[in-house]
Amino acid sequence: MDNVFIKKEWLNKWVAKYFDKDLISIEDLIDVIEDLDDEITDCKEKYEDLKRDLEDNYKPISKAEQYEVSDKDFI
């Protein structure tokens, strides 16, 4: 047995959208799964980096500072 193929119509629409042919080999399916797993890992890392950056660099700014006004500007 050389290759096993799956009909595209048997796949759910979220998986099928990654293929442009009607018969998909198991090897092609595994390749797409590995690519998607890598993409998820990259997204998680970017999210964690952004979260860490916000935690490290976020400084609450008062409305007075945002609008460059102070209590001295009012009578």
C-alpha cells in the first residue's frame, strides 16, 4: 500500500479549505496539521510577549494628564 487518500468532501470545511484538490493524501493532511500547529505556537508566543510587554511597560495615565489639564486650570 503506497498511499492512502481521503476525499476532500469527507473533511470538515475548516480543514478542507487548505486543499485545492479532491483527493488528499494522509501525508498532505499531516503536513497541514503540522503547519497549523506551528502557526498556533507562534501566535501563543506573540500573545505572551505582548502580554508581558504590557505588564512591564503599562502606566496608568490620569485623565488630567491625558488632556494636559490640571486643577490649577479651573477657578
